[in-house]
Amino acid sequence: MDNKKIQDSLEIILKEMGVVGMQVKLDRPKDVNHGDLATSVALALASKLGKPPREIASEIRSRLNQLDLGIDNIEIAGPGFLNFRLSVNTLSSGLKRIVLSGNGYGSSKLGNNNQVMVEFVSANPTGPLHLGHGRQAALGDAIATLLERTGWSVSREYYYNDAGTQIDRLAESVWARYQEELGETAEIPEGGYNGDYISQIAKNFGREHGDQFRSDKSAGVLEQMKELAVTVIRNDQDSDLEEFGVNFDNYFLESSLYGDGRIEDTLESLRKTGKVYEFEGAVWLKTTDYGDQKDRVMVKNNGSPTYFLPDVAYHMDKWKRGFRNVVNVQGSDHHGTVDRVRAGLQALGLPEEYPEYVLHQMVKLEKDGKEVKFSKRSGSYTTLRELVSAVGMDVTRYFFQMRKAEGHLVFDLGLALDRSDKNPVFKIQYAHARMCSIFKKAGMNINNDLMQNANLDLLRNADERGLIKQLLDFPGIVHNAASNRAPHLICDYLEQTSGLVNSWYHSGNPNRNPELAVLVEDVDVKRARLVLAQAIRVVLRNGLEILGISAPEYMAREVEDED
């Protein structure tokens, strides 16, 4: 619930009582008989103020009662809890605010239009996108949207690792398959790439060049194969992401760092710090001076840079482009790069916590408790395209976001294929579609006349009050999800909300006409409940849009509902 006004008032009162710097937490009681909001702040202050908790609670209540906060009653319960019951007018005005705000409900100006870059996916162009890339795409896109909804000017960026050893192995893998197409004997190099996509690239190369490069493994030939392979795989990845509903504002090529001298410039800038030294023919940076576990090699003894140096150069480029706020969404396998990249940037004078990292765990696909793998394209792992084809984009995106990023994700294929309310995605979408069906049945939509004439004070029963309070929680949930880079909070909220909605919907005539919970004969009550139904539509749609998931207005019921 949007309870900031009460929270701010409590904190001001605490200052007046001599308590400075204490944040007040307001909770929603599980038992509605304990009110709409509650706090245990009086218990926490007992030792500090040297007074019994109930006496402190009484003083706080006395001061709050002098303020206009939309509270009907403040009760002191148990050893000193403060329970608040909101006025009917507070809930009614909040409900109107939801409907009138529409698509903007839940948004704020917290970011003050400051720039922030969210870099995510950034997969090596060496093969099809796997499930880890898919999870990162869903998480990164939702984090970017959350930041947009809270007032930030967001730029989505994709970093192509199109240089280095892995790209050389890619070219050699294509060369081996090309030789096999010509009837020659050749093996994929150690650490190389397999799968149907490599064979297809080799066939394309053969169609263009014939057999003129039989047994020719010169640098020029490998460079041609590298360019073709990177182009084909990049286009393939871009296509998968577009189908997944993910788009980027900017694409940054690692190779550009080498082409225009930024790698050398970064190395020279680091040398000037006095933190660079040479050992056993390699060039090192004293990253331990900035909290890293050990010093890091920037240039190997063969003269080639490690991944560390271009990473620092890339992030210096972000800073120079004006991005003082950067969120990198990466897999947990990048954990070791965090300290070293930050150390390199600190050596160049950048802030200690720059950039910010959101590291996610990998995805394990299971059905009936057993791991599942099905892939011909990659040869070793299930691809994002194959999973989306099997269960659909909405389900895939939701499942990738429904758990904390730092937690391991078991993708339950059986549940994902279930099209009933047991599947949390369909549970939420059904709730939205059911609200839409109410308006179709009524033959009307919410308009200014209906809003003006609706007596929302008639929404008094426990289910209705509970629903309104849940809907009013949405802006706070969006704020917390954005601040903590945690889309799963939106998932949790939408599941809870849809459960309340479906129960209310079925409270009319669950077997034949569930809409009767709203479309009652009493015209005034019907109008009020239609406003509530519209508010539900607004919140569910806005929440699903944050997650990049559709909010259908109609869904066929394929099985009996579970609620």
C-alpha cells in the first residue's frame, strides 16, 4: 500500500520524541481484524526511551490523531503494537487514483530523468543463445523497464565479444567442417564449437568459395571464416532476442576497442598511475591495492591482452559517454571479474562501486524431477529458441524472472506446459481476461460519467477491502523492485493479487456465472464493483508489461479453474 504519508509522519513524531535516524516499518497484518497496517516501533523504542512499549504507543497514537492521515482508528494491541484501520474514503480515493492514472499507475519520478545504462545478454557470438542467456535477457529487460517506470532515462546496451581466443576457435571449427564437406579429414580444435549451426556455416562458405581453400588454413582464409561465422551467429542471436521481445538501444563491438586504439590508451593511462609492473614477461596491475584477492595480468608474455584489459577499456568508455550509473546483468560465472574490473577502474579514478552488478545463477530444465536436454542446433545444450518454441514467450519470460536472480532456477517444463491456473503465468493472465469479460458482459466500459456516479464507499466487505489494499500496494512494490533490481517481486505480487482477484470473481456463481460477483442487480453496487474491476485490469496489465508479458483480454478455458 502507498503508506509513505503515514510512515513519514511516524518518523517526524519520533524525532520530536528525541529518536533520530530510525526508519519505521509498516506491515500488513495477516489477520484483517488487526487492521490494515501495523508497526512494532513502540516495542523497539522501549529500551531507548526507558518507558513501557504501551506507554510509548499511546503517546505516538495521541500525536497521530492530531493529523489528517485518512485513518479511522488506531488501536494499541498486545505488548505495544500499533494497528491502523484506514478510512473508507482513503480506500475509495485510492481506487479512483488507480483508474484515472491508467498506464501511469505505479510509475514515479524517483530517477529524476538521470541516465542509466543497463548492459545485459552480451553473449559471445560463437553459438545459439542458451537458457542462461534467456534468463539474463528477461531479467535485464525487466530491470531496465523498472528503472524507466521509476523515472530514469535508460539505455539498453549489448556488448559483442567479437575478439579474442574464442573467436579464433570459432573460425577453426568452421574450417574443420568445411574440410569435411570437401571430403578431407579434419577435427574440431580443443575448446572449439560443434552443432548443426557450425556445419551450416561451413556449407554456406563452401557454396560461395567452392573447393579453392582445400587444406588452406592461412590467416586470410580463417579471417574470412571468422567474419562469416560472427555475422551469421550475430544475426541468429538478434533474431532470437527480437522474437523474445528484447531490443537494445546500442550494440558495442569489443573489436572496436582494438581498432581505434582504446586498448593501448587504457594501458598507457594505467601505466601513469604507478600501479603497473612487469613480471615474467607479462604486464600486471596492482589490483590488490583496491581490494582484489591478487594482482591481475593485463598483457600476457606473448604480447596479447587478457580479457581484463578490454573490460576496463570498455567501462572507461561507458564513463566517458556520460553514464555515471551502470547496471551490468551477467551470469554468476562472471563473479571473479567484478573485483578486478572495479579495481582497474578505481586505479583510473572512478568510484569504488562502479559499475553495479546483478549476477544471476544458471537455469536447469527439468520435467517430472529429471533434467531435460533437447537440442540439435547447439549440439550440447537446449537453446532459448527451442524453449520458447516449446512453451511460448510469455511463460518463458515469466519463469526466468519468478525467482531471485542470485538463486538457482529450476525451470519446470511440466508446469510451464500446463495451461491451467496452476501455471502462475496463466493464473495472472486469466485474472486479467476475466475482468475484461465482465465489461463485455456488461456491454460498457469505465468512463468519466461512471466514475463520477460510482459510490465507492459501498465497497465495504472484507474481500473488496483486501483487494483495494492490495492494489494500492503496487507503487511501493514497483519502487522496491526497481531499487533492488528484483523483478521477482513483481511476479510475487501479481500472483498474490491474481489469487485475490480470482477468489472475488468466483464469489458470485462459481459454476455458471462468475461475473455475478460484479454484475449484481443493485445498480450502485454494480457501478462501484466495475470501478474495482477496472482498477484490477490496470494493475495486472501494468505489472505484466514490466515483465514484458502480454495481458490478453480473452483466454479460452481449457481446463477447470484451480481457484
